[in-house]
Amino acid sequence: MSDSTLFDPEAGQFFSTVTEPKAWTKRYRDEHPELDENNQAKNPLYATYFSKEFVESILNQPRPASSPCVGLRIYRGTDSNQKQHTILVGVDPDGNDIVYATANDGTANLNEVMVGNYGRGCPPDCDTTGTGLMAD
């Protein structure tokens, strides 16, 4: 695509090696340390785990055939206690967030919000192998 403002429902590509994503996550951790200058905990969020079933439920939510969920948008948010969160929302073919599931008649079902949160945050729930993206 020549115009970067156009929505691309097929966006995304894989890294060619694990070296670059490891460097990016290390740089982020260095820029957002767990402790502040007074050695007080800052509660950073480096990653969030969501189960396959949870992600698939967003991707496969009921939608009209003309406007299916084509992917995910991932937001960062902060709750009223200043705790960071990752928020997942489905995206339609036009690049719009899908904030409600669709009822059988094709209208928005306001009783079924398909915007997700409450995955397992890292820290404390991080990769422990020493070989993942948290490895230095």
C-alpha cells in the first residue's frame, strides 16, 4: 500500500530472527524499569498472556458476513488505580473497532461486549525459560 493511512486488514509480518524482537523488548524494559529513582515499585507491564480460546472468541464473534472480524487491535490502558492493562478488540474490514457482538438480526448486541482484558500480566507472570523475549 502506498498510503499508510489506509487500513490494511492483512497487516503484520514476522521477524526474520528472534534477535530484533528481543532487542526491542529489552529496550522497552530499560526505558520502563520496575523500580523508580527512589527504588519504589512502578508496576510496569511488559507483556500480557491471553489464552488461545479467549483470542479465538474475539476473532470468531458473531458478525454479519459483510463485516466479519478480520483481526485484533491491541490497546494499552491504565485503570483508576494507575495499573497498566492490555485491551484486545476485534476489528472489522474497514478498520473499525468492534465493541459489541452482533445479534442474530445483524444489530449490535449491547449485552455482549467483546472487548477483552484481564490476561496474565508480566511481571509477574513472565516467560521463565531464559530464552523468550524477556531474555537479555
